[in-house]
Amino acid sequence: MPFLDSESMEEVFSSVVNSSPAVVFIWREDEGWPVDFVSENISQFGYDPDEFTSGKVRYVDILHPDDAGMVMSEASRHVSKEDTSFDLRYRILTRSGDVRWVDERTSVHYDDSGKLKFYHGIVVDITEQRMGDIALLDGALEMKNTLESVINSSPVVVFLWRAEEDWPVEFVSKNIDMFGYSVEEFTSGELVYADIVHPEDIGRVRAGVSKSTEGGYSDFFQEYRILTRSGEVRWVDERTHLHHNSKGEVTYLQGIIVDITGRKKIENVLHTEEMRIEAVLNLYQMTDSSVQEIMDFSLEEAVKLTGSHVGYLAFVDVDETTVTIDSWSGEVMGECSLKDKKPGSHFDHKCLWTESLKQKLPIIINDYSAENPSKRGYPEGHMNITRFLSIPIFERDHVVALVGLGNKVEDYDLSDVRQVSLLMNGMWNILLHKKADAELRRSLDIQKILGDVIKSSPAVVFLWRAEENWPVEFVSENVAQFGYSVDDFISGKLVYGDIVHPYDLERVQKELAKRVDAGFMDFNQEYRIFTKFGDVRWVDERTFIKHDEAGNVRYLQGIIVDVTDRKHSDDFMHVQLDLDTVLSSANTIEETFEQMLSFSLKVDPVDSGRFYLLDDVTGDLKLVAHEGLSERFVKDTSVFPRNSVQNRLVMTGQPVYKHHSELNAIGTGEKLRYEGLHGTAIIPVKHEGNVIAALCLSSHSEYEIPDNSRSSLETIANQIGIAISKMRSSSGIAQKYKDLRSLVDMMDELLVVTDMEGYVLYANRAVVDYLGFLEDDLSGMHYLELHPDSEWDRLDSILSKVKVGKTIVFETSMLGAKGSLHRVETRLMCGEWSGHPCVMATSRFLD
């Protein structure tokens, strides 16, 4: 490196480089790229030049571990091509461990023979630029994915069918391709809708359409199966509106179909899981039963779980050479002439039925008539087999039993394998435990059987001590689905009562005490729990009460299953359909509010209620509908001011369930006991997370609103929020004006809308009622004329400030039609009326 020996060049070089963001390096072509020179501005990364030139730190030592291989590989590639320069982009680590992105621009120096001498390059920190590029790219990708998801992945397919045989299609949305069909296949007449309905469902679908058509219905819905282009079966939910001509004849059917196959599968899986868990728990209770009874029970449960018609259970000896059938299902014993072969008989070790023993794998055959080298034909008198499933049961690596099942209506699949394997593993463990003493059996039942069976199940297993708030002795690992760890409970940090919803805890305690006192051995109940993250989940608890020899409750053993989706789905669909029907008959917004309230009162035991709307301007909650209450009570509770306790309770966004006397005690002091109200619910009505109204519902007979009613009421409140939002966003201008005017006319405040010159465009009913003007008098009147002359100059000055965008609140006097003066607080602001700028004035009386 002779050019570095000149002091003058070094001084110039150092001065330029060290004041630059670019760090200069000279690397030797040795392992790890030792550094011969580095500029002093390497300090921007926290390093000292001596650390490199002394050999203490090599350049490869500061490369990010995830990028080091790439950097070295790229450098080698360029050298192998005898490139004289190349650029790289990668990450390095500062002395403090921060990650920085850099651009490296490197020159490669060779001697006369072409041998590499050294590298000379600069490294520039581009972290901020890189982070900006990544953020911009991520944003663009996110937007692109969102749009594609909305456009291409909508789950709702829209149809317009002619009211003719088999429903010819006039229109279908493009996303029909999710089922493998094109729009043209339907609109061209190549297919009619009935062509894709499952043959087993077409009769029921036709009957449903005929019933709705002949019955004069305007809407109906039904669930059924359709066939995709590839022949796959999909469940759909159809919601259809019937179009009638002037003669009342149905001309078109307009509807949507939504693929609910996933939901149906989940329902089936949950049902099967519950059946299996119940079967395992029943097995766990059969500790006093004989081995044959346990085997027969397990086999029958396996037949039921899979929907099979026949089955057998065979045990394998230690050498895996002899297979002995020890249990036949009831159907076999009733239909097969081999029924005289009693349990304990052997069968051929080389037939298809033992193929799972040889392979140590489950065997699924969904076409038993197909050729198979392991088949040896039927014994004389054997019943016909159409489908067959064989599953080996293991103890460690040894096959100890074989389960054979046959003649399921549908194909066997891996779900059947899983369910039967879990069930039979549980059976085998129980048979093993029968040989152990009682204490060992109890421990293994909890830790092995239930632990192994439940770990991958939605059902969480608990063992509680029969003490206050139920300390936990055991909980399965899948309690993690609620955010908790096993150690949270086993360590004593939490007891089970800590996660039960406070509103449900007393009921759960009473229910348990009642069952224990009545001598029940098991029971189930539904209630709410909190997850570790504060979410509320509904669970179905199934509990077994265990006693000691003296008859005292020793511990409680149970499972809890999350049923939140089921409850919300059932409540949501029922409420949505009923509420839509109710609201469709309302002619005015007042009737709409009244019908919303009446619909809420269908839920027992509430028999009276009030419906409040939130005033966006004042923040007050104002009564717009009531039922089952005295005039005096309605008058006393017509408004919940913004700072009132009731208003603040609603604005928390959480429902409150209390006795009415408790709510009255924490209120503003009004004595409202005369109404005789007991159990009361204050339920916020929200849309997109914002409170827009409130339901206050009470019972004159019951002291508490029960849990099942609470769930229904909260679902109704949710649907009312959606309905109000739809009302507010209606596209009809005239209807929006009418609805808005009805709402505004309910206000006690005076509302006056003027043009930018101050002439009245609109005044609400309160202006007419309280100031005594006629609507015709107000039209074209100047806003100043609603005030005494002495206020005109002041008001004119205030209006000038409002017109440039300020909002001003002030006290003034307003003049009635007959000359009466009223002291008011007025808020003036700019707004828009019928697409034009305007000034809005709201005034409330101070006297």
C-alpha cells in the first residue's frame, strides 16, 4: 500500500473522510477480513480505530449474524468473477448492540499476476432511509392485501332468481367462483340454481320456497347444502327477499348465500368432542365395573362417535402374533350370523383386519369392494362391509389392541382416527389403572388419562378442593386458551373463584351447594369467566362430586368448555331476525324507538323500561320512549344530564345490573321508590365502540335479572345500535330530513339554523312552543329579531366571529312573540345545511 505512505496524502485523506458520514476501510483477504485501516469516524458506531487495526476486532465480528454468510458469499462471488468493484447492503452491530443498515461500496485490488491483494471500501449508515422504505413498502402491501381481500374474498354471494321452476338466474355476483362456477354459466341458462342444490336437500328447499311464496311472506331464510363445480359439498345460509308485482304475484327472488361449512364443521367437531369427553368421563366413573363392561362400553361409544354401524375390539398378545376379539358391537350381534362366535375367539393374523397391526398405523378403506391384496373374502354368514376403519392402540411402542369399525354412511377420515384413538387410549389406561391401588388410580386418572385426552381438546379439566372459592389441585395445560398457565392455579396464586365473573359467582356457589345438599353425583351449569386479558367468556361446566368413605365431599372434578360463540351466535341470529321484523313495521322514528323498547321487554322478567338517546351536542341522555311506568316516574327520569351518575354509568360502555334501590341510592337523590321497581339493567347501546343510546329495563316482580336474560338483552342492545346506525346513514334525503327533524323536535333546547346573513332557515318545535312564534312567522325572520334591541350590537359582533369558524358560548335574552323575555345560554357555531354553509344556534333556558 505505497500510496498510504505519504504524510501529505494521509492528512488530506483524514481531513476529508473523518468529517464525512462515510467510513473508509481497507481489509486484508484473510479469514474474518482483518482491518489494515479504518477512518476515525468509525466512532459513530461506538468503535475505536485501534480496536480494528490492532486485530482485536475483525470486520466480520461486527456483521449481523443473519447477514454475515450472505456478505461473505457475495464478496467471494465477485472476486471469483475478478470484478474490480461491487456494492452490498446489509446490517452491522454497533458497540452497544444496536442494529444499523449500511451500504458498502468496495474496490478490489489485484497484483500484476491477478492475485487479490486487499479490499478498499466505504461504509455509509442508511438506517433511517431503510426503515422508511420498509415502512412504506409494508403500508403499500397492507393496503393492497386489504383491497384484494375485500374485493376477491367476500363471503356473501348475491343472486337474483326468476320465480320459475328450479329458479333460473338473472344475476349472480362474481364471487360465485368461490364454488367453482362462473357468472356466465348461470346467466346464459346453462345452469339453473336447482342444479347445484344437493339432491338430498332439493325437496326441502323447494318446500321452503313454496311455503314462503304461498304464505305471502316477504322474506325467508334456510340452510342447506350445495355442490361445487368439483363436486365438493358445502353448507350455505340463504337469506331471500320475495319481489311481488301489482297483482301480488312473486316475480323475483333476491337473496344472498353465505358459506357456513366451517361453522357446521365446528359444530360437528364440538359435538363429537363433547361426546368423547362425556364418554371418557363416564369411563372414569366405571372403576368398579368389570373389564368386559368397560370394553363393551368403549366400543359402543366408538361406534357412536364415528357414526359407524358395526365394530369390534380385539386384544393383541405380547408377541403381537395372536389377535383375540373380546367385544362385538350390538349391531354385529344382531345382524351377523357370526354372532355365535363369542368374545375370546381368534382371527387370521394375515387378513385386512390386522393390516393396522402390521403397519402400526390406522387403516382407512372407504371402498371395501375395491381390490386389495390383504383381503381374503368374507367368512360364511358374515354381514356385508362397505367402509372399514382399523386403529391400533399402543402402550409405548407395543400394539396392545385393535379397534375395527365399519359401514359409516360417509367416508372415514383422520378426525375419526383421532376421536377413537383418544377414547381407546383412555379405555386402555383405565384398564391398567384397575390393577393399581386407589390412590395411584386417582393420581393417574387425573394426570395421565384426562391430561393426555384433554390436552388437545377445547375442554379444560379441573380438580378443585371442596373449599372456599375452590383452590385448584389440577388443571390441564389447555387452560392456556384463557391466557392462564397451569402454575397460576397450582401455585395458589389464583383460586378458581378469582376468574368467575362477579355477577355469576354467588349463583355458581349456590348451585353447587344445592347439588351437594341434594346428594347429586354430577351436574352442569353455564356462567361467565374472565380471561387473563380481561375478556368475558361463557363456559359450560360439567362437574362430578367426589366423596370420601364417610360421605363428605372430598374434591370436585370437572371440565369447562368455552361456549361463547355458540351463545352469541344463537342470540345474535334470533334477535337480528326478530328485531328486523319488528322494525320493518314502524312508520315513524318515534314508533321505531317504541318498538325497539317493546322488543326488549319480551325478555323475562323485565316488564317496564325506558329508551334514551344521547344528545351529541349537550352530552345529555334524553328519554325518547317508555313503557310500563307511571307518568310521574317518566317525568322524574326524562333526562340524565351529562354529569349525572346514571349518565356516567352508561358512558363507561359496560352494562350494569343492580337492584333499583341501589341505583337510586348512588344517584342524584331523587326518591323513586314509589315506582316499585326491583331488578334493573342499564345497558349502553353502542355502534363502532361509541355509546349512542341506553336501555334502562326493570322488573316489578324479580329482584335480579338472571344471566340468560342478560345475554339476550345485551344482544338486543347490540342490534339496536346497528339499527340506529342504519337509520342515521339512510340514503333517502327526505327520510333523513324527516327523521332528523323528529329527533330535533324532541329536544328541550331551542335550535335555530340561519344562512350566513343571519336569516332563519329552520327552527325546531321548542322555538314554536316556548317563544310562541308560528312556523310561518319564523320563515325569513332575521336571527337578531329573536332578541331585544339592546342585544343586537353584541350579537352582531359575536356572529361575525362565528362566521370565521369560532364556536362561542354566551348568555343572552331571547324575545317571545308576545314580548316576554327569557334568559338563555346560547352556543353559536358554523355548520352545513342542505349543502350550504350556515350558522347553528342552540339555546337552553337559565330561568
